Amino acid sequence: MPYCYKRIKATQWFKLGDHKDVRPYRMLGAVGEICDRPRCQRPAAEHGMYGDVIASERVCPGDWIVEDWSRTAWVLSPASFAELYALERGEARDG
Ligand SMILES: [Zn+2]
């Protein structure tokens, strides 16, 4: 479910289909490989990739995809998102 703030739109990603620009994640290693981020360590198959062929970023379940007013977008961990934006939730609105 997207949240719209004054300056950003943020969508928390849990699975494919949660955000239109997240593609299936292709990990180089074998099937069953585990994410190397200590905060995650989930199977590769539960991940996504945000971005294009030139620059893409792994998305772990629970990560936030944040877009600003210029359509620039980035991926934030839940902890980073909370630190940067959680206090603005009271100002959330549509559009
Ligand atoms: Zn992960």
C-alpha cells in the first residue's frame, strides 16, 4: 500500500507485485542461496530487483521504495526509512 507524503511516495515491498518497478531477483549463486545482509538472511527467491539494467538494487522483503517529486527513486531498509520518514506519517495524504 503506497503512502504519499508532501515530497515523497513510499511503498513497502514484501513480494513481487507490491511495486510495478521491482523485477524478480536473480542471484548468481545456486538455488537456495541466502541474502548476505545481516538484517535479512532470507532466501534469494524472496527478493526483488529495483532499477534498470545499468543500475539496479536488491530489494529485501520489508524494504521501502521511495520516489521523490522528480521520479528519482531509491531503496531504504525499514530502519533507515523509519529514521528518515516515520515521523512524517501523520501528514500522509493521497496524491
Ligand atoms: Zn535480503
